[in-house]
Amino acid sequence: MSEINSAPNSPLRVCPYARISDTDEERAPGIDRQLRTVHPLIASRGAVQTRDYTDNDKSAYKPEVFRDDFEAWLQDFIDDKNDGIAAWDLDRVFRQNTDLERVIKAYCDAHFKQKRSKPVLWLPSMTLDLTDPDGQTIARMLVAVANQSSAKTVKRVTDFYRDEALKGNIFSNYPAFYRNKDGSINAEKAVITFKAIEDVFAGVRPTAIADEWRTKGITTARGGRVSGETVRRILIDPGIAGLAVYRKELLIGTDGEPIKRRDGGLTDEATWRAVCKELETKPGRRRKPTRALLSKFLRCGLCGSRMVRTRKTDTFFMYACQSVDAGGCARVAISGPKLDKQITALVLAYLNQPIDAAEEKPFEGQARLDEVTAKIAELMTAYRTGAMSGSIVFPSIKELEDEQKVLQGQAAKHVRMKRKVTTAADEWDDIGLERQQAIIGEVFEVIVIMPASNPKSGVYEAERAKPVWRSPEK
């Protein structure tokens, strides 16, 4: 028998519990209102009140939601740190039978096996004995009713918000990173997001962008830690292009076109699709970061194979052609630090040159893309009105959709080609490795390393590096 609270006249130790769903700190007084009822209830029954257990903005209906304080209270009960719980209503504690059954088992084990005082479940409207079969049956019935009520509410709310989303009205307790609570665009975070889009087109990985955000103290919309996946989710969400989404589903109107949000977006649909294409991930094909500035650009002048970084000492490394087993010739190598310095000087000289603004050319296939999209909408209208049968409409739509995907891919490529990373030469040392590599990728197609005239001399020959400059039109 537990030494704590073993005396028959010892006051019970009862925990006040309060929970509220779908709220925020500004509406947290709902928690306080529950506790203002529960605290006097515990005092009126002569029990000792323990600390408050509260779960703010936590659903008890959704099985995937982890209620921190509910779990903490249950573990404390199992550890004999309290004798039960008191709440404003049963549905504050339970909405799922699985949670109720866990508590019933804990109560019965404590009372019958450990010989502890009979655990309590106090509510203003009733007292339930979960160690008694009748009390268990009543609790199960009440929780089942509460669960059904939640299910009906979810269905009603789901239908309402979906209908509103189809009208372009989007509601969210947690708006996107670049939006204010009312859905409007946050000007300061919009600039940050635009910069991230430019970085992605430049070849900077989301993880590197996230590193920069954390360095600058930028957090998620909820104040959490930014990761590469956070950045990726922000940029591929259709809402960034002002497109309506409901439960991760892009909503399509009767005309076959994506429905627009009434509160707008940050960028156009073509740019968003280009970003999505850029951030498309394939299993086993995730791009890994490199540790050397020029690893992505060097090619062997003898065999054309890619050259890789090989460390010689803690402070010195070489760029060398890959081994024969890896497809190279292993006959060409060059000093890494000296080549980095040489190519960096070329890039900085390029950045210091005045550059005329390039004429922005429209996507040549835009007219055909608009025509195909309109034709799909016409066919769907004909099918809905009964003017054409499905056996005729849908094969035609399938062909048009295949062409539409090709054109959308071309439009995305066109957008990517327009986006260029720009920076001033005096910013070079502070922009990070991946951004430096992105700029080098804009300046050079490839850098070919020729064999040394005298490999044994140990003299660095700058003329061995043959940069292939990228055409301004690419």
C-alpha cells in the first residue's frame, strides 16, 4: 500500500483540469472561466487542490493530438502524486473512448491492486466512480455522445469552410508565414519570402535558406524553429500564388481554372509552378550540399569527368579527377585554395561591371496554354449541361491535359530562366557558400582544368583553368 495518502482521513489530492480547442492566447480566458468553476468545487469537498493542468488549443476529439497536460496528469496519477481529476464538464477530459479506457484501467489498478484511496472524477453536474461498472457504463455512454456530437460539428464546420473556400474566402487559425492573422499580406515577411523564391531559382537549397533565417532570428508563423522543410512547405503552398486550398486540396472552379483567394497572393501562378518544379523531390535523389566552392563546376580537361574535392591536410585540399572506377581518369588535379581564389577574382570582377537590364520576353507558348485551358473548361461545361457525352468529352480532355502539363512545364522553365541571383561584389564574403555557388553558376557554364605542364614542379599554373562563360541569354 502506498505510504502517501494511506491514512483513512487524509484529504484527497485532486487536480483541476481545463481544456479548450481551436483558440489562441488572446482567447485563453476560456481556460480561466473553467478553472473558476473547478477550484471552488474541489474546495467544497475538502480536497487538497494540486497544480492546474491545462491544455490550451488542444482537441480531445482528434486522436492524433497529444494533450501534454492530460498525459502529465495521468502519469502523475499512476505515480501516486494525485487521487483524481476535476473538470468543468466530462467532454473537457474525454472525447475519445480510448482515453477513457486508459483512465479506467489506471483507476482500477490503483484502487484494487495498489489499495489506494478510491480515485475521483468530479464535475459540477455529477461525480463518476470509474472503478464501479455502473459508473464506467455511464461514462462510456456520455463519451460516446460527446464523440458523436464532435463528429457532427466537424462535418458541419467542414462543409461551411469548404463552401467558403470555393468562394475564395479562406479562414485559418494559423495563417501562412507571409500573412497576417486576418489573411492580408505581411509586408515585412513578404520581402523575406520573395528573397527565398529568388534563392530557390538560383539553386540555393531550402536547408541553406532556413539556416540564414535562423541566423536572422526569423521563426515560423507560430514562432517555432525554421527548418528546410518549413521553407519548402511555405513556397510550394498554392496560397502563395493566391490560389484557394482546402485541406491541402487545390480547389478548381466550374470553368476548370483554380479558384482565386479573395485576399490575393504574393506571386503569379506560373512562378509558383516553377518553384514547385524546382523543389520537386524524388526518392534517393536529394541534392546534397558540397563543402568546396567549385565542386559543382569543374571538369577534367582530359576525360571530361567531374572533379571532386580531396583533402590533403586540415588546411589544404585538391580538386582532382575521379578514379577510373568512378568514371574518371584520375590524371588531373589542381590546388583547391588557389583555384578558389582565382575563380573568385573573376566572379568579383564580373559583379563589379555595370549590367544593362535585359529585355523581358513573354512566354511564347502562353497563348496556346490559355487556349488549351479554355478548351478544357468548354468541354466540362458541355458535359455538365448534357450537350456532349462523357465518352467523347473525357478522352478529349485527357489529350488536352497532357498538352497542358507540357506547356505548364515550359512556362515554369521560362520563369526560372528569368530569375537571376544578383549581389554586389562587397557582399561576397557574407552571403554563404550555396549563394556563392549559385552566382558562379550564373557566370560560368563549366570550368575545365587542363593537365599540368610539369606535374612534379609543384608550381600553380593559372592558365590551366579554362572557364566557359555562360551566355547572357541563358
